[in-house]
Amino acid sequence: MALAVALSACTPSLESGRLVSDGVVERMAVSAPAVARSGGPACGGARLAAGQRSAGPPPGGGYRIGPGDNLRFNVFGEAGLTDISARVDDAGFVQLPIIELVDVEGKTTRDIQSELKEAYGAHFVDPWVTVELIDAESAPIYFLGEFREPGVRYMKGATNVLEAVALAGGLSADAYLPGARLLRDDRICTVDLNALLRNGDFAQNVWIRPRDVIFAPRKEDMSVYVLGAVGRPQAVAFGTEGRTLMQVLTMAGGPVPGQALLDQIRIIRTNSPTQGELLVVDATRMLSGKGLDFPLQPGDVVFVPRSALGDWNVAVGEILPSLQLLGGVLVPITLIETLTTE
């Protein structure tokens, strides 16, 4: 299943750290702490209070009925009104004897019970009404990738990330957790699933919403994106053995002669939706034997400039359009976008 992530038009501001150089590679760590603290623009989470195991209080009011749910109704002691099963239609209604159409969407079973008691009270004396949820199918969660039981599961109440992962049987041994993402409303939430599942950072244990997607790739299924002054800009499969800078430059048709500035190759690396690195690599030293080939990580974006770049903002401005065309997803776009909100 292809995943499409909406890319916003923005003017990135990435000068948020200090470059550290070893003579071949300059590194600058970047993060989006302000966004991470708030749970991110697409997640609306909150930091943990003492003793909490989920970020913020659970969504209010219990399970809300929606289209596709199955309910059981009883009006005890009244002929023909016991053990009635009904499926909520696409408009959010069920059909019941005597009172006919009943709007149940967005209500709890207690809300519906109270309304039915009043409705049937016009026909019976002090009716005893119960409403029971049989099957919850209106609040799906989609699990893609390396889960033991991938597919669709359904929420039956407030569900956090850890509980959701358990619904899918947990992650397989091949899951690449740094690449795991929570997607909501066609955006990547700023939730670090690796920190939660590997390090026990419960500040990342946000509440799931219906139709959320949790994606856990395999490392070898991820890509490295090679852009700029190369013969064939493309996404290169990371593979089982991994990739190096020289390998992917060769696979992308090599640098464009007379144009590529190999001493100023830019790499954007995402370690999570809120943490990453910006790197400047001098490939001329590798080609001359003065430096070792540089190992890449899944999701790296390699950009070979044609002209000197004043700062990272200029580099990102050139990278984004090409990355969109290559279908770059679950890569530094989220980190870049969140940095602009600080």
C-alpha cells in the first residue's frame, strides 16, 4: 500500500545547531523540542504527569458510536422489544420498533439508553431500557508493515500507542523502529515510536484516534534519496547490506561532470520525527583516498549541489521539490516542517 504524506509549502529555518567537523563530514544535530513537547501539530498530545502511562488524559466520555457499529437493545417486559440487534447505518441511525429511526452517531451507550428511555416512555410506563455495544467497527486503526498481525483493528474505547501495538500482536523482529511512524490526517505525527518502545519514553505514548495509521518498515525496504547534480536522481533501495555515499552516487548515474560540487554534498538524516542531523560531506577526500566511504542510513536524503550554498535553508529549498517528485515519504519532511513552527 502506497503512503502519501502531504508536504506543506514552507520556508524552512534550519540553523538550530552547531556544525561539528572531522575534516570529511560536518554534522549538526537538529531537533524540534517545542513541537515534541506539545505532541505535535497533527497529534495534540501532552506531556506526562507523574505516574501517567499515556500522554495526557484519555479522550473524554467513553466510546462514541459510529457507522458500522453493532448494538443490542432491550426494553424488558415488552413483547417484541427484547434482544434486538441493529447495525448503525452510514448516516449514523438505527431502526427500532415503534420509534423507528434513532440517531446514535457520536453518542455513548449511556446517552442512547437515556434517550430511548424517554422515547419509549411515551408508549410504556417507566420502561427499563438497556443498550449494549456488540461489535465496534466504526473506529479502525490501520497497521502496516512489520507487525505480527498487520491489518485493521478496531478501538473499543480510549486506546494509546502501546495498547494499539498490542492489538496487532506486537512488532516483528524485522521492524526498523527508527523508521516507525504514526500517521494522522495525511500527516506524520511528531511521536517517536522508537523512544517509546525501546527506551520506555511514555511521553510518546499518545492517544490513538480513529483511522490512525501505524507504520513499521523493514530497514531493507526503506530508501535513500539521491538528488541534485547526478545523472539520474532517484530513490535507491537501502537493501539488506545497507548503502554508502559512493555506492548511491554511482547508482544514480554519478555526479554531473563540471557541475557537481562534491566537496559540499548535503545529507539530511532523520532519526525520528523530532530528531535528526544535517551533514555536509566532502566526497573529494574519499575519491582521493584521504577519507573513508560514508555509510548511509535508511531515509537519508543525499543532495549534490551545482553551486555553493549559503546555508541549509537554501539547500532545503532546492531539495523539497525533487523529493516530492520522487515520492519521498517518512523522511525528513516532518522534521523540516516542525522546525519551522518553533
